[in-house]
Amino acid sequence: MSVVSMSALIGQTAEVSFTNGIGSILVQVRILDAKQSYGKERYQIEPVAGSGKIWVESFRLQNAKETV
């Protein structure tokens, strides 16, 4: 994905799935930043409800859509 395409996702919401071997949860997040590192696309996200920030690889993001 190009830098322009990656930056277009900043400010949008998406869903991220976290799995721990016992179960999984799907969390709605807001995309704060984007970068390429070691050839992989990474996005800084924060939950829509709650607190904290984390960088995740692009394969974790699902259903990215523009925030209205």
C-alpha cells in the first residue's frame, strides 16, 4: 500500500481482533497514525471507548471506515 493510501486511513475507525488461545475479542478503534517499518504496514490505534494506544500490523485491522 502506498504512503498516500495508508495516510488516508488516519482518523477512520476500524475493528481489531485480539486472540489469546482461549478466546478472542473484537474492539472498535480509531486509527491515529500510520508507518512502514521493516517492509510492514503498521498503524497506531486507540479504542473508541477506553484508553491507551498501541501499534499493530495492518493484517489486524478490519472494516476501516470514515468517522462521521
